[in-house]
Amino acid sequence: ILNVEQSPQSLHVQEGDSTNFTCSFPSSNFYALHWYRWETAKSPEALFVMTLNGDEKKKGRISATLNTKEGYSYLYIKGSQPEDSATYLCALNTDKLIFGTGTRLQVFP
Amino acid sequence: DVKVTQSSRYLVKRTGEKVFLECVQDMDHENMFWYRQDPGLGLRLIYFSYDVKMKEKGDIPEGYSVSREKKERFSLILESASTNQTSMYLCASSLGTAGEQFFGPGTRLTVL
């Protein structure tokens, strides 16, 4: 089974800090890499779907990059806010999604 | 907007009971999925379905079965619930193989 790893497991930052976390995977043989945001008591919701090496996506203060050759994706949050507190999941799409264990982000005011 | 609904947010059952978890999506998606989420383990795929009456085992199908009689509905069945099936269960649907998956709100099942 393909192993998708995320680090760190959890992160505590102060409001206004910028932060980033990593998703790493061993294979370049996949359709896409997905990032999801999962807030407590809500459904996971898609942030980005990335397909190409060098892909960069941005949505407001959140952006992501993909490096398929070296097998990683970074998610960046600029100027973290308390409402960014959530678990961020990445998933490799190989014909089904293989999820990492997530990075739990807590932003303190 | 895609909407995926699950029949219950919280469920408490006893060991040995038969449990049905229902999932309905309203966007005519072909693909539907059942996952469980446990602390430190991430989302793990139990079963999925590419079409009506079709089902495929995921990574952890033991102790579960599924039913897809209509395109919009995908049911997860625990034939005889056990305490190690206490978990958060998430249903998802997608249009294509590589497409974004849309998730339901989850059912937190406790088996006593």
C-alpha cells in the first residue's frame, strides 16, 4: 500500500504567523494530489487539486506547490487566523484516494 | 453545490447489533466511497462503488459490507458490530476517477 506522509502531525501558531506543512509520497505515478481542509464538526472540503509537476495553486492566504520528481507538496498559510484552525489532509489519487494522517493546525489569537 | 448527506451524526449501538449507515448524494456522481477515520491513522477506505450494484473492496473491508441499489445512495452495513468498529465514518462521492471527492458530515459510531 502506498504510504502518504504528512508533517508535522500538529502545529500551534500565533495569529498572524505564517506557516507551512508537508505532504510526501514515494511515487510519481498518480492522477492528482488533493489537499483538504477539515474543520471540527464539519465535512472535509477540497482546497486544491494538483496534477502537474511545478503546479502552484492559491486561494486567498493559502497556497500549495507540487514537486512530483522529489515526491512532495507544500501547503502555505500566510498570516494565519483563528478560523484557519483545522486538520489539513493531503491525498494521492491513484484511482482511489490514499490519505495522509493530516496536520492539525491550531491558531491562537 | 454538491451535497452529501449521512443518515446520522451520532450513533450508539451494542456489540452484535446489525448497523446500517446511509449516504445520499444529489449530484448524479458515479463514484461513492466509505471511509473510517481513527486518531493517528488518517482516513482509510472501506469500500467503494463505481456504479449501481457494483462494489469494490478498499483497504479495510473486513467486518463490513455495502449496498448500492440506486445511484444516489450507498449504504455501509456492519453485520455484527464490534467494539473495534467504534469510529468516525465518512461517505464521499465523485464524478470521475481523478476528480475531487465531496464528503458528508460523518457519523460518529460508538459500539458498546
